[in-house]
Amino acid sequence: MRWYNRHVTQPTDTSIASQDYLEQIFQLIALKGYARSVDIAANLGVSQASVSAMLKRLGADGLVVYEKYRGVILTDKGSDLAQHIIKRHEVLTRLLRHFGVDEETIYRDVEGMEHHISSQSLKAFTLLANELDQNESLRESLLKKITKPQV
């Protein structure tokens, strides 16, 4: 995937807002089979005018195909990027759940971390999350240490 910086998982030519839109479009298509600007606006809490402007920009970047009043689809490049963004989100969420972090905090923290994590750190977190998935005794041991009251 040539549009990724070697050290940072954030694509070098997409903004954080662009990544949020791509993630939302991918999820809407997976859920409903299509993505409309009205649904994107509602889910992201932005105006439809903002969505239209972003979709035009994403279209110019070759990430989506957008036809006003018809909806939006991801190009292959856009789909690959969205899947990468979603993978980052899922790895961070899974890792924090292993440590007993509550869902609201996980959501807030992941939204803050996912766009800034380096490829190297994501790889380490993925390995750790996978290990915790498979090693119940390690998971329990670490969870006990986290929940142990501080003196």
C-alpha cells in the first residue's frame, strides 16, 4: 500500500477527518449495503453540506465515487484504506477490553489514539492483543495487577 508512511499508520495523504469518513462509509455499506450522505451526516454529527464537501474531496483523491442524491461507494483504494483504519480501531479496542477498561473510556481513548499510532506500535499492540486472546492466565494476571488497589 504505497500511500502509507513507513513509520506512521496514518496515510500520508489523508486527514483524520477523511479517515473518519472512510471508516463510516465502509461500516454503512457493510451494515446496509449502501452509504448515503444523510446517514454519514447523522452518524458523524455533521451537516450534510460538510459531508458533500468531504465526499467531493475524497472523490478527487480517488477514494470514493460519489453521485449527488444517489450515494457513495468506496474505490478499491478507499476500501483498502478504510479496512486498515478499522483494523487499527479494532486492535486498540480489543487490547483495552482485555485490561477491563469501560466501553465509554475505550471509545474516547481509541478515537484519540487510532489516527496517531505508528505502524511499529500497532504491530506491538496487535501481537499483545493476540497473545491476550489466547493466553487466559496472562490475561487474568495482568487484569489483577491493574485492578489491584494502589497503596
